[in-house]
Amino acid sequence: MLPLSVAVLIAVFALQPQGTARIGALFGPIMTIWFVTIGLLGVAGIVQHPDVLAALDPRVGLAYLFGHGFTGFLVLGGVFLCATGAEALYADMGHFGARPIRLTWYGLVLPTLILNYAGQIAELVGGEVAAGSNPFFTLCPAGVQLPLVALATIATIIASQAIISGTLSMTRQAIQLGLCPRLHITQTSSQGYGQIYVGFVNWTLMLLTLALTVSFRSSDNLASAFGIAVALTMLLTSMLMFIAMREVWGWSLVASAAVAGLFVIVDLSFVAANMMKVMQGGWVPLVVGATLFFLMSTWHRGRVALHEQLERDTLPLSIFIAQMRKKERIPGTAVYITSRLDMVPVPLLHNLKHNKVLHARIVLLRVITANIPRVPPDRRLKLADLGDNFYAITAEYGFMQRPNVPRVLFRCAADGLKFEMMETSFFVGRVKIVPAKHSSFGRFRCRIFEVMHRNALAATDFFRVPPNRVIELGSQTEI
């Protein structure tokens, strides 16, 4: 089975560049068939031993948990695997919204899962499961087990596709929020915005998945790693829920702490139980998570340090505009993509210093990412006339949206600012980073940031700026 699993994984990742638009329409019906099937199989087992439905009473579980001492505590680590998969729903919230997720979960997924688990318990209670056998397949009549295996394989592939799509989607969100270097993103569908392809992430994920598959060799051996990853995910989600209650929903401190605290206590118990399996493979998600956190924090802190260093070499925009009033200008429009509109962009100073020119119209463009999935079109653009043919444009996007600078400039015509692309030049800075002798950032971390910065996708490519209208101005900066 291991060679077959490896072959299927390679095929799934190899198909990602083609997108899922063509086969995406089959995902819903196939998964519906899958969940209905496992629900019906569970009902068949429950009919034989209906008393297993007593397990729905939470008092039964609590009595076992508190009545079996340390053994009951350890069982939490195994029981928790029944809840895995629910954490992946968060990745789809940005695509579908909360309502479709709730309807699907409570209307189909949760009921059929409960029925199937109850049916498996019925098989175990009835003593109809041989040693080493899987009670899931024991529920199924022998004549249809092969079709069930085929259906389970297809459902697993679809579930894997959902995880891959979620990973690619969260990568784009991390880029928009400034937690990840810019990567090349390909939109694989003109209708589904969430159907994207990020080559670096896809192939890295494939290599890691194959390494885990070959190392652990079976899903049972992966259970420890999977349990710790999901338990920690849910614990962090509960902590973030407290922040949302306070800052987004406006709840009082007492109410937020009471509700979120209840979830945190439950999640902590599962985390503690799963932590007993660290040496059995649970260390894998801890190492991967720590590595990702290190890289993301390095990128974020490095960008902050870089911007602070660049700002030391510039001056307030208002002073610069006043100084340039009598400066002779050349025809055309210069657009400078910048992170601040109150300071002069460094590429503008370099252009003036080295080329001795100032364009007739200067536009400072700032692209910001809001903490919401999508920004409505009426909030997209803010235009300010700074005087002396200096303009400031702010384009706001959600973390699920990809900026498009030419489209932003085209929309400025409605506010009286028209652009001719053949007369417009885009100036961007290309910074070479070197560690300072006494860097507070740390020389090793600075080297890591320099590699990430050097290999990041150019801002002009990410913002869809016409490449034949771009002028790059290089500089060297110590951080």
C-alpha cells in the first residue's frame, strides 16, 4: 500500500498547476455520497445494538474520564482523533463564508459521522470485529467492500485537495498580511477566486508529505503527530476567539473570559493528553510549527527594521514638495509604490540624485491590506491632491484579494486623475541587505531575512505592474 500511496500523492500534487476548476464540480456530489454512505452503514450497525446511542449522553464520557484515573486521561488523546478535520473548515471560511460551512457541518457531516462512529461501536460491542480488523469496513457487507474502498480513496483525495487548496489560500493571506515573502501566485480559475496555485508551496508541501508517508508508513503511526497538530490548532483558535470577542464583537471582559475560558480548558485537556505522544511522532508538527513561526517572525521583523532604516535616509513629504516648487520638470508621470505617504520614497530621492530629473506629475501609491477577506469596491480607492502636481493614492484590499495597480490607476479617472500608460513610469527600489556590525536583529537572522528578501517576487510582478514600464533603482542597506 505504501508505493500506491506515494504514487497517488505525487499525482495529486502534479495536477495542482492545472487547477481544480474542471473537476471541482464533482467534489460536492462525491463527498455527499461519501457521507450519506457512511451514515447508512452506521445506521445498519446501530439497528443491531441500539443501546450504543447511550454514548451520546455526555455523562457517560465524563464518568469514564473521571472514573479511570490516568487511563481515562490518556484515552482523550485517541478520542480526539474523531474530531480532527474540523480545524480545516477555518481555511474555507474566507471562500464560502460562515453560513454554508455551518449548514454543511450540522446538516450533513456531523450527523453522518456520529451515526458511523456509533455503528462502529455497535460492531465492537457485538464482538463482530476480528483482532486487527477495522470496524469501519466490518460495517460493510463483504460484497460491496471493494467499491467502498474505491469511494474512500476518492474521498481521501478530495479531502487532500481541500487541505492543499487551504494551504495555498492561507499562503496568499500571509503574503497580504506581511508575514511571508511575496510568491508567484497563479489564478487557475476565472470564476473561483480561491482556486489558485503557488508553485513553491505546492512542491515543498509534496516533499514534506512524501517524507512523512515514507517515514511513518501508515496512518496509525501518524496519529500522534496529527493529534498534537490539531489539538494545538484548536487551542490557539480558542485564544484568538477571546480577542475577537473583545475587539470585534465588543463583549465585556468577564463574558469573553467565561466563554473562551471554557473552550480553552477543554482544548488544554486534549493538548495535554496528546503531548504524551511527543516521542511517538508528535514532535513533527512542533518542529514544523516552530520553523514556520521563526521564518514568519523573521520576515515581519526584518521588514520593520528595513523600513525604519530606509526612513532615516529620507525626509517629510511636505518639506520635499516645498523644495521642489522651482525645480524644472520633464514630461510624463512617475508612480512610486511606497508604504508611507508622509515621507518621500527613497527611489524618488535616488532618481533625483542620480538622474537629476523630476517628472511633471508625481504619484505616491500605497497598497494596504485590511484585516478582512475582501474590501468592497467603494472602499478600494482614496485619492489626495498634495499640490504642485503631487498626488497620493491609497488602494485597500482584503487579505483574500490580489492587488492590481493598473486597475487602480484606471479607476482614478472617475476622480479626475487620468493616466496614459505609455507616458507613465513605475519606480521601485531594489534593496541589497547586509548585516550591520552591531545589529540588534542578529547576524544569523539577518542572513535568513536577506535570503528571503532576495528570493521574494518583485513588487511590480505581485502588483501586476506592466514590466515594460518599470524602472528599478538599487541601493544597499544595513540592518
